[in-house]
Amino acid sequence: MVKLTMIARATDGLPLVEGLDDVRNLQDADVYKHQAKALFKNLSSGQNDASRMSIETGPYVFHYIIEGHVCYLTMCDRSYPKKLAFQYLEDLRNEFERVNGNQIETAARPYAFIKFDTFIQKTKKLYLDTSTQRNLAKLNDELFEVHQIMTRNVQEVLGVGEKLDQVSEMSSHLTSESGIYADKARDLNRQALIRKWAPVAIVFGIVILLFWVKTKIW
């Protein structure tokens, strides 16, 4: 199943959006998020020119596609069908380009498209069960082939014997950005609650006011 989803600008590695609930129950989540950030940095520096690739890391596999200067990345169990993983990324790409395509190049801050997480979570649910009729049809789709997509090891891609201090350096940036991202998520939830209940509160207030005025008159 899908464990992690991140989208970043391929030209500079700037993270644009991340699946908020993806790593809640994932062991060593920070390690894999650090690796994802390192992959974005690697791709933005031009060290890897493949537009599609699968990268093995422990019991999981990163899959990514690069389209329109944006890198769409997911991490799945090794047993998860490669074909479904890339179709999941294609679904994200199509919607992200449709909704945010004209704002990608001008985005100046990390996680500028936090609202797209709603679509990520909705789409991820469609790909949870590989045995559904929908997903079986996708697996049997001969027009969508992934056999030629290269599979490599994460150490091979990031550099054999990559220094731990490089990962630690990225960790501090990730921690800071994650905090900002969480604050924005809370703000969005708060705004949603206000929009939902404000009309109810106004109506209730009007009823109370009318009742008070009525008692004063009588």
C-alpha cells in the first residue's frame, strides 16, 4: 500500500505538498522523509535525468515521475504493484497540473499547495485494495506499461556511503518545514469549522435576540 506521498518542484527541490496522514503509523518515518528530500535535491541538481524510476529502500520502494518541472513521489510496500503505483502518481499529476499548473513556477515557500492533500487522501483510498475491479482493470491495462522503468537502490542513487551528516543537515530543514506545514493544516481546519458553524451561531444569536426583545415588549 501507499506509505508516503510528496510533490516537489524538480528545478530546485522545493517541497510543494505532502500527504498529511501518510506517515502517522510508519516506523522510521523521519528516515524515509529525509531520503525523499535527498532524492528531490539529487534530481534538482541534475544528477539523475530519468523522468521515471523506482528506488528500493529497506522494505519499501520509492516511485517517482517528473512532468512539467514537478516531481511526484510515492513510497509503497515492495509487494505493492509497480503499475498501480505509477498510475496513482499519474492521477495526482493530472489533477495537480489542472488545479495548480500556472502557480508552480512562482511558488516561493515550502508546502504552498497544502490544500491538495485532500485530493491525495481521496485518491490514495482508491488504490488501497489492489483486488478491486477498478484496480484489477488498471493492472490489466496493456497500454500502461512499466517494465522499462528502471529500478535502483537508494544508496546507488544518492551516492554510495552517503554521509549521515548530510541527512542530518536536511533533517533540520525538514523539521522546520514540517512545523510550518502542521500550523497551516491547523489553520485550515479552524477556518473550515468557522465556515461550517458560523451561520448556525448567527441564526441562534438572532433567535435569542428576538426572544429577548419579545420579553421586554411584553
